[in-house]
Amino acid sequence: FPTNQKMESEESMQLAQAYLNQFYSPDVEGGYLAQARNRSLTEGKIREMQAFFGLTLTGKLDASTLEIMKTPRCGVPDVGQ
Amino acid sequence: YGYTLPGWRKHNLTYRILNYTPDMAQSDVDEAIENALQVWSKVTPLIFTKISKGIADIMIAFRTKVHGWCPRHFDGPLGVLGHAFPPGLGLGGDAHFDEDENWTNDATGFNLFLVAAHEFGHSLGLTHSNDQTSLMFPNYISLNASKYPLSQDDISGIQSIYGGLPKTPAKRKRPSTPRVCDPDLTFDAITTFRREVMFFKGRHLWRIYYDIDDVEYELISSLWPSLPADIQAAYENPKDTILIFKDDNFWMIRGYAVLPDYPKPIYTIGFPRYVKKIDAAVCDHNTRKTYFFVGIWCWRYDEVTRTMDKGYPRRVIKYFPGLGLQVDAVFHHKGFFYFFRGAKQFEYDPKAKNTTRVMKTNSWFQCQEPLDLSSGVSIHKHNAHSRSVEMVYHKNLNMFIFSIMYVLKNINSY
């Protein structure tokens, strides 16, 4: 069980990262030093996405946020230009 | 809605279909694209012309993954379906569809007409809307493609860039009077009101009574002069009050009096700002929970705590299986919900969570015989009770048939 759950959450995180890169263009940096900064950046972008869709602003990958991310959609970003 | 200005600086725009998806017949693709553009030309001064060579304002293509110089890539099946660029030169206005999706002209895969209509919204300068009922909401929602897909939010958005349709001198139309026995009759809103049910349509309402076999037809303004016409939702709450909704306002009525300080904005009930109108509402008096229907979504309100329940909105199609996507009107009677959508009525058992019967919308008016409640001047003016009209009609007809039978029988016996 624990192994599967870990894999599932890693998959969700990857999906979220791809989603945010596609629609919320976060400037995610590589390397260990940038990890903490990236985490808060990701949380901020998730909040932005949750606000747009009228979800509760948690900054976390909860079930309703993931559901929206998995729904097929238009490829035009919601924010930015 | 959101938009980028200035949009196209001309109203005559060209489009070109660069290639076709093998998922559909070419003629179906042509039709889907043409219809998708017409969605926008119906509410703006824009005119679209198809060309088959050269550079068009809107270049349409089916592509996969990384494609050409396009800065946005596709991702294989599901995920991203399409993208389009705001008005401008080069890629501006162009619309691309992910060839890795299953494109269809019905609801089995992704409906090309609906996705194209959304993408052309971008091609014309609209950005995504956070109104869940709008076509410009970014997530794909399978709507009835034969119906006009724009919400008021989409129309307001596109008209804020290009203005409305050019005005043409039109003949003055008489407001048509709805006929209660019309098989295609739809209702704006329905509510119970003590011992009766009120069916709202335009400026009028029909009233039926639980214990009297009777129907009344009258102007809404004759009951409540301060209420507008074309109301959109209504329900009776457990405190002997009815709430009437139009756009983002609601009125409270007790007895025959509209309470002071109304209308109030629907946000005071707990709706977020992006909700602009309510399609239907009903209170389950057993659970004291009220359901609000907004497009394809359903919200639940607790009449005891006077707050919106958490975990909502939910999809109508999932929460009330068997009903379809949207609801025109609904009321609660003897433990059942009666949902109205188009010319159909669904009797729904909230305990068993299933649809128990499907009926015509006018089943409450006993329309087996030709009966036009709204056409008679006397009915309109004096609230005459049509049931008695119908009874006389039946009696005369029965007597006539009986007389013929009697004469024929006598002839035969001789």
C-alpha cells in the first residue's frame, strides 16, 4: 500500500507540474537550492488556478483540483496575456 | 468573460481549412467549422468567408505534438484539445486542433463544433471565462450541439469587442401568448405556493390547485406588480415564503406581498460572483435543503443554517442521474421532484435517486382534448376557469356520439 500511494502521489505531482507549466507558466528552476522556492511558487500557481475555477484556495493538490486538471480542455493559458 | 483589445479591425474575416481530420467526413468538418463561426456571427457584425488558397485571417489545422513554429505543443490523447491565437498577423487568429483526439460530430468523442466554437472565441479576441455556463469556460463540456451554445456571458464578451448585430428595421412584433397545450411548451420557472403550483412563462403564469380541478391564467404583474417578466427560477421555502429569481437578483414573497428591501443580489445567499443567474430552484421540505441549478451545475443550500452546503456545486448529470445536463424549472410535490427540460418532464424520486416517469411538460393541465387556455379573451380578462369550458365541450361531444350510435342501432334493428 505505502509504495502504491507514494507512486500515485508522485504521478499526481507530475501531472500538476505539467499542467501548471502548460497554463500558468511558472519559472520552475532546477537544482536543490531552488527546491524550496519552487514549492512556494507551485503552491501560488495552484492557488491561482483554484481561484480561476472557483475552488477552495488551499494551494494543495486536493481531489477537486486534480479532477479539474485531468479534465480535457483548451490549450490557451488562463492567465498572462 | 475576458478579452484582448482591439480585436480585428475589420468585420469581414476569411478562414481556410488547411487539412482535415480522418476521424470525420470532410463535409462534416466543413459543416462543424462553418457552424462554429456562425455561432459568433449571429451576435456580432462579423462576416466569415471561406477561402481555399493563400493566407486567411483564421488558418485552421489539425496537428499533433510539436507542430511547425507554433509555440504551443499538443500532448497526445486527452489533456489539451486545441488552441487558438488572438487577432493579429502571423499566427494571430489561427486555430489548431489536436489530431490525437477522437473528433466527432456528435457526443461520442470530442464534438468538433463545440471545441471549434470555443477556439474561434479566442481567434476573435476572447480569453477564458470563469463562468462555468459559458462556452469560453476552458474545460470541455459535452453540450447538446444542436442548441445554441453561447451563454449571456459569451455574448456580452464578444459584443464588448465588436458590438451587437447591425440594427435593421424590423416589423413590430406582437408579443406571442403561450399556449398551455402546445406540445413544445417550456416554462421559465415553477414553484409550489401553499396549496397550488405556479408555472411561470414570460409575463404570465398558470396556477393549478392540489384539491380543485382548475387552472387559472393571469399576468404576473396582476399578482405582484413590482416583479419583472421572464423570471428564471422560483421556489417555496419551509417558512411559507417564495423566492423569485431573475439574473443576479431575487425577491421574497409572503402571501401576496413582495417583502420590502427586495430585490437583493443572489450573492447574499452565498453564490460566488461569477454566478450571474439561476436556472431553477427547488426546496425539499423533508430535508430542508434547497437545490439551485446553474447551467450544468447544482448547488445545495441549507434552509436551517442558511448557508450553502460544502462540496458544491456538483454536476447535475452526476447528482441527478437520468436528467441530462441542465434544468429549465423544477418543483417538489408529494415527495417527488418534477424536473422540466425542453418539452419533457421528469418525475424524480430523491430517496431512490432515480427518474420514475418521463412526461410532457403540460401533463398538469390535462391536455388530451384541444384546449387553449390562453387564447380566449374572456379567460385572459376575467380569469375564467377553463375546466368548466372543457367539461361542457366533453359533454356535448359525448352526447353527439351517443345520439349517432343510438340512431344507427335503431336503423339496424329495423
